[in-house]
Amino acid sequence: MLSKSLVSASSLRQDDINGVSLVRQNDPDSSDSSSSSESETVDSADSPLRSNKLKLSQLAHSLQLKLERLLAKQSKLAERSKSVTKNIKHTSRQLMELTSVLLDNTVDRSPQNKLSYSNNPATATTTSASYIMQDNYRPISSPQVAKRTVPFAEEDNRGKFKLAKSDDSLPPVVSIERQAVKNSPVSSTRNRQDVMRRSSESTRRYAADLPIASFPSMDIYSLRQMKTEVCFRKKPRSILFSNSRDNRNASLANLMLTTSLDGDLQFWDARSRRTIKQLEKSILFDTWIDDLCWLNDQTLALIPSHKTKTNSTVELIHLRSVSQDNVEGETQRLLDEPHENSISAIAPVESGNDRCSFVTGGSDKSVYLWGLPSLDAENKFVTKKPYRLNIKHTSAVYSLCFNDFHNVLYSGGCDEKFCIYDMATSSVEKEMRLGQRVSHIMPFKTNPNISLITLTQRSEQFLIYDHRTSVNDGIQLRFGQPEEETLSRYVKPDIHDNGYMICCGSQSTYKVNFWDTRYVGVDKSISFHMDTGASSRIVRSCFVPQQNVVVTCSSTRNLSWLDYDVQHNQIVKSL
């Protein structure tokens, strides 16, 4: 009995074991539990790796934030560096002004040592221009002769003009050597001393400048007589008077030139108010003359408009003889064409009978310096390759003006910039953004320290800039005329020889407006105006030298001569 029980018990125990094993084999939950236990074992092994990845991600994020903070800090430091650089330049200018004053107080004032501003334009220009040509003009290639040299057309019995026979013999090529000026400490010291002498001279000569916007009275010009007639076939473009003041040649001193969109160039006698010569379009360009200037008393430089079919270059006119009835001379087209597009501005730099130089600005944003050493007394020029000045405009250059006294070049254009380029250091001394296109920059004949800037806007179109001061960026006065639309860049003002009266035609009316810059209310309204007899806007208005006359031209092809009487120091209660 005992053995059977043992056997049955063992068999039962075995069956129970087998049953359990069978249940385990057939139960799916058992396999899941085993796999979950295995995965828990793997997860416990991977947890350090996951934590390391999380730490690395957090570290990368913190480094990215740090990099952003460093970049922001760098940007702030760069802005601060620019501000510090600007302050350094400003302080340097103030130091120069203070040094000029100190030098003025310590210089010997004896007659033999006293410096004085020369009123002789020829003498002053020759000295300054010689300095400029040595320091800045860099000849690159051999001299080039002109493309053509053509005598003026002769007038036949019917009043028309025909080309004279051209002289095929070109002037011989002459090699002109210039001694380079080394940038040695001695020359640099001399340059600084020269600048100091100019600044001291400027302070002494103009210690009692004409006041600006501070007089309770002003001069008034009252119209006495007016003569208006149609003198152009198309719209006029410009008026230019002779810069000669040689009393021995009154005909040259009274010479006046006008241009129009028909391409002709007219020579007038401003005293008798009649035309004495007309150069047809065929002699000059295939389009009209866009601008012109005097290089010396008897040499003109002209540039074509942007509508020319050929590349833009400069045309010279050499006047050989000027009388009350005729003008004789020769034309000369220069070979160089440095501008990629059209030439938009021209201004003289050096004026002399033996050599000249001038600058041109173009629609390609560039400014070039041209040198013209003459071959002989007949002023038949050869050219050196034009040198591009380091003036960085971002749009077309509209106006150029060389200040001989301070040896700087003013430039302005469509990018609203007014740049001051130092010819001695070949660098931009100052750059300002005036908020509107700069159409004209003109010097005051009575004071080389100030200039008149014209902007193409609807009000306050005129600015008086003083080169000696940095207060308000040198802008001493803003004034102008209210217009319904922006002032055209072809409407140009003029400055009287007295140094304080300015005139300009209106964009929307048919009158010439005047401003006495001494008057206390000049910045508030127009001082007075004159009727012109025209029926459209006045393109140009100019004071006739040595006469109480204003000449104007309108877009309706009229030329008007306005004779006036001067009433000095009139008290004006209301305008």
C-alpha cells in the first residue's frame, strides 16, 4: 500500500509539473512577461546613453545661445566702433579749427609777413592747381592728340553757317614729364602747414563775413524795363557769362552763351543784347549740349546729353578772336571716353593759359579728373588719361564744384549725397545725406568758405554750406520757394556779385524770385519777385555782370532782359 501511494504521489506530482509546463507553453501572457523582463533589462542598460544624449543636446543649445549673445555683442561693438571713429573725425576737425585760431593769434602781423587772400583769380588758381596736378594727377599712358580740330563755321550771305575747311595737320605729340611728389614726412609736413596757412588766412580775411538771416532790412530790386522775345527753336537749356574781366577786351568780357535742345550754341553781346554768332548742331554733337563751363578765359568745355548716339566725350572750343560782330575759334574733341554711360556734370579745376584741368561726373556714378597740358600758345591741348577719383556715389552725379581755396571738390547727385573730396589726400573728407537729390553746387565769389547747394524738392530747395564749421553739418541756412511739384534739376539759381542776393526761376509760376540772405526772414518766405513776360516756367535766370540786369529763359523759348533799380536797406514790415 505504501509503495502504491508513493508511486501515485510521484506520478501526480509529475503530472502537476507537466501540467504547469503545458500551461506555461500554451499561455501567451507568459511569453510577454518574459520578453518585457528582457526589454527592461535592455532599457536599464541604455538609460546612461540616453541621458548622455540629453545632456549633449542641452549643451549644444546653451552653446547656440552663447553664440547668439556673442554675435549681438559683436554687432554692438561694431556700431560703437563706428561711433568712435566718427567722434575721432569730428574731434580732429574741431582741433584743426582751434589750431587755426591759435595760429592766427600768434602769427606775426607785420605787413611783410601778413598773409592775405589774393583777389586775382589767375594767381590763386595757378598756385592751387599746380599743387593738385602734382599730387593727384597720375598719367597712365602717353599723351593723346584730339580726335579732330575744326575751325568755326563761316557765315554766308544768306545768314546760314557752313563748315570751314578742316586743317588735316594735327599738332605733334609732345611728351610732358612730371616729377612725382613723394609722400615723405617732409612733404606731409609741408602739406599740413599749407592747410594751416589756408585756414588761418580764411579766418583773418573773413572775420567779418556778411551776416546770414540777421538784418532787419534788405535790398529790393524794382523792375524798370523788360524786353522779351522768342530766341530759340526749342527749349533753352543754359546761360553762361564770360569769366574774363579783362578791360582791354570788352567784347570778351561782355560775352554771353546760350544753349537749347536744338543743339545750337549761341554767342551774345550782353551789352548790346544781340546775337553775334551761332554754332550749328552739326559742328558739335549729334544731340544737344547738356552742360558747359569755362576752363580759362578763352577755352570752353562742353558735354553732350545722354541721348547721344555715340559714346560721351568732351568737346573744347578755343576762342581765338572775339569782337562785337563776330567770334572766331576752333573746336577740339577729346579722345578719351572714361565714363561707361553719359557724362552728366562738368566743372573746372585748374584755369590757366598754359594748362588746364577739369572734372566730370557721369551716370555711371564715377568722377574723373582730366589734365590738359597745352602744346603751345594757341591752346591746342593734348590729354593724359583721365584719373578716377575715389568718390563713391551710388547713382548719377549731377553737380561738381571745385573749391580752390580749401583744395576740395564738392560733388552731389541722385543718391542724395553731398561729398567733400580732399584733393591733397585723395580721400573723402566728409559725406552727408541731404534727403533729396543734389542738382547744383555753386561757390560764392565774395567768400570761398561758403557754397550754395540746390535740392530738387518742393520747399527749402537752397542750403548755404560753410566749410569752416561742423555745427549742423555746416548748413548755415535753409530757404526756398513753395512748389506744387519737385524743382527740376535743370532750374538753376544764380548768385549776385555782391555775395548776398540770390535769384531763381519758379517751377509753377512765370516769375523770378529773389532772396536777400542777410534778411532775418529769408528762411520764411521769398524776399521779392519780378514778372518776366513769359507764359511758362523759368529754366534759367542770371545776373548780368557789371549791370543792373537779370536775363532769363523760359521753356516757351523766350529770352527776357529785366532792367531794375536797387533800393538799399528797405525795412519790410510784412511780406
